[in-house]
Amino acid sequence: AFIFSIILPTYSSCMKSRNDPHTCQNLAWHVALASNFMTEIILLVLCFVGEFIRRNTPSVALLSSISGIGFTYLALNEFLPVAASPIVSFLPFAIVMLGYFAGDRF
């Protein structure tokens, strides 16, 4: 998350303003250090209330992120082999998706 949402935009905006690449790399590195430091400060502050949150939050809510990761894995596990041969597999995939989202009953 840090690479694509913090470091890369910092480096890209620095390079767009026609700066030296070494200067932009140093700026991105300093921004990365500052963002890591701020993340650790937030974690340090919130670690004192972690047990309270765990005790008062239902276990279903805590496990929902794990189930989301599992569903994503299952979906990608089926989609990536389809994406490996796009000429053969994208036309039937597009027909099925079009029929599904159009509300057509087969």
C-alpha cells in the first residue's frame, strides 16, 4: 500500500516538475520514512485499546476480512487460468457476464 499510494505518486509528481531523478528518489525515500513513522505512532497509540476492541467486537466482524480474502482467492483461482488464454475464453466469459448482468434467465 505504501508503494503505490504514497511513494510512487510522490516520485511521479517530483519527476513531472522536471527535477533531478536523484533528488526525487531522496524525496520519495524521506516521504516513505515519514509515513512509516506515522504508521508506527498510530499503532503504538492504538495498541492500548486493542484488547478492548477485541473483547467488545463480535467474532463474526473480526473474521469477515479473512472470509473476504478467501472469496477473492477463490475468484482469482478460477479467473487467472481463463486470462491465460484470452482468445479462447473471453468470448464465453463475456457472454455469461452479459447475460448475468442483463437479468437473463437461462
